[in-house]
Amino acid sequence: MMAPELNLATTLASLLLVIAVIVLLAWLMKRMKLPGLQGGDSAIRILRQMPVGQKERIVLLQVGEEQMLVGVTQHNISLLGKLDSPIVTETGQDGAEFASQLGKLLRKNDKN
């Protein structure tokens, strides 16, 4: 029969090992962005984000076939506008186009 101290040490070591494996798997799943954690093939996708303050940002969303720009603050989400023509392709490589379209949309809203 093993000594009680050795039995306790073995049990604690096993428990710590299991906890470490769980934490490692959670980190890997988050890092890999597995579809099960992201909601699968969602109808709403975030294409671009641009921070405009500490807790405020402008987000370009793809909703079905339509793209829209929303302002997101800590307490509110506001529709800034719907885009007539898509400005970001599926690969998401049109960053300069996004910035210029955002500027046009903001200038258009300032005139109203």
C-alpha cells in the first residue's frame, strides 16, 4: 500500500494535468476559430472593423447579399448606411476601397 502523502501527491498531479489539458484545448480551439465556436455558416458576417475611439468602432457587415455600415459603441449599435455596391470581396483584400467608401459615406451623412 502507498503512503498517504504519495497518494495525495499523485491525485493532485493528475488533477493539475487534466486541468492543463483542458486549458490547452480551449486555447487551441479559440486560436483555430473552429466553426462550432463561431456559429457555423452565419447569415451575418463581419467584413471589416475600424476603431474610432477606445470603445467605439465602425463595422462593415455582410448580411446575405447586402453590405451595411454600422456604428458600435459600448451601449448602442446604429445603422450608418447601406452600401449600393459591395466594396469588399470574399477574400477581404480591398482595405483602401473600404476606407474611401467609408469617407464618402460619412461625408454624405454630414450633408444631411
